[in-house]
Amino acid sequence: MEFILGALGASGAVCFTNPLEVVKTRFQLQGELKKSGNYKVHYRNFAHALYVVAKNEGPLALQKGLMPAIGFQVFLNGSRLGIFDIAQKKKWLLKKDGNISLAKSALVGAGAGMLGGFLASPLGLLKIHFQSNSAQSIAVGHQHKNIGTIRGLQSLYVQYGVVRGLWRGATGAMVRIGVASAMQLSTMGLMNEALVKHGLLTNDQKVLCTLVSSMLGGILMAVVMAPFDLVSTRLYNQGVDSNGRGILYKSYLECMTKTFKQEGIHGLYKGVFPCYLRLGPHVVLSMTFWDMLRQVEKKVSNRINKPHPH
């Protein structure tokens, strides 16, 4: 049940935040491996990017990649939120004094996130391919042909096999999600605890507490994970040769160093603002939906297990 609730919470959130993901992906691929001023800027800022995409490709283009994005969230958050929920119920995240351990929370969050990232990687790959695909006049990055989710997975497998086809770029996704998950799940628990401890909110205000802590945690997550997110996007989106090997980057480290050398620190933080605008609402919605579903499940379970008077 923990895994189902985590998947449902994140799937509901992605329906609202996918347009922000499309814009973030375009920013991260704009001017790839080119110094500032040496490429045409199609997307000047967040609002301009929304307008340009809608104008050139139609409003529905802002929901590109929605189906693989939902599947990605099912595997990713079904695993990581489900595992984290079990860890909370088993009290594996607590110190001897009963308070939440930051180290344990980060470790469990990172491990659960990396597992979820690995399982969801093929759908994450397709999601980036779909979201980067655009009208030629505003195209950025390598352009992959959009043939649908199921056919896309089949094509990757037939052409390149399991590792270089379906799980291409999985390392980048696992690092990105491991870092993000460690930050999100550990800080959320500590912020919830701090809000209640200092009397700002009460245990009875569970949803509001989750909402506030998710918003604050989202800011920290965006700043820390932006370079990892950019590398993951570029590894997924790069073109490949006939053997399925990346044309631009042979490894995670090469992508990171090449980007920094050609584009500087600014290059690693391309799309950080849309990253937060996407990440903030997604974290808030997914964690709030997840927490609400857990509360409902808990009430239903208590009613079912409540002894009936004879």
C-alpha cells in the first residue's frame, strides 16, 4: 500500500507540473557546449519560454511527454516514497532520543531515490526525448523522433538493447534523484518537526505542515540539485552512434566537466529558476497528495481493524 500511495501522489502532481518540466528541459539544452553569445537564444526567460512554445507548437505542446512522465513518477516515487514510508513506520529514521536523525533520513532517502531512479530510467529517457522535441525554428539540443511511449521503448530495445537502449543515461538519473531524494525526504521530516516544536504549527495541521515544509525544502533542493539535473537531461538527450554510445559525452563526469569548461558555472545552473518553479510545486503537490492519501489510508485501516461491540 505504501508504494501505491507514493505513486498516486506523485502522478497527480506531475499532471500540473509537466509544462514547467518542458520549459526547464529546453533551458537546459539551449546553448549546449557553447559559450555565451555564440548561440541563438530562443528562450529568454520563463514566461517567454511558455509563450514561445505555445505560439510555435500549440498550447498542448506544454504537456509533451506527459505519459512517460506519469510512468516515470509511478516507478520513481512508488519506490522511494514507499520505502521511506516503511522506514518511518519502522522508526528506522530516529535517533536513540526519539528525534529524527538527519544522517539516517538522508541515507535512506538517497538509497530509495537511486533505486527508484534506476527502475524509472527508461521512461525518464523517453520523457526528455519528447519534451526536447520541438518546431525546427525553436529547436535546442538533439532532436529525437516522437513515436509514442510503448513504441519508443520497443524501438530503443530493438536498436540498442537493454543497457545502451533502455537504461542509457541511468547513472545521471540515479545521481540526480539520489541527491534530490536525500535533500527532500530528510529536510521535510526535520522541518515538520521544527514547525511543531517551535509552535508555528500543530500536529493537527498535518497537511499545512507538509505544505510549508515542502515549499521550503523545494528551494534548497533546486539550488543543490540543479547541476545534477542538467547533466542528467543532457545525458538522456544526446545523440548516439550506431552502437548506442553517446556522441557528446561518454560518461557522467565528462558531461559535467565539458559543460563547466565551455559554459562556466552559469552553464551548470541553466534552468535553475524553471527548475524551482517546476520542483517547488511538484514537491508540494506530490508530498501533500502523498500525505493526504496516507491519512485516508490510516483512517480506513483503523476503521477496518476497530473491534466491533458484541
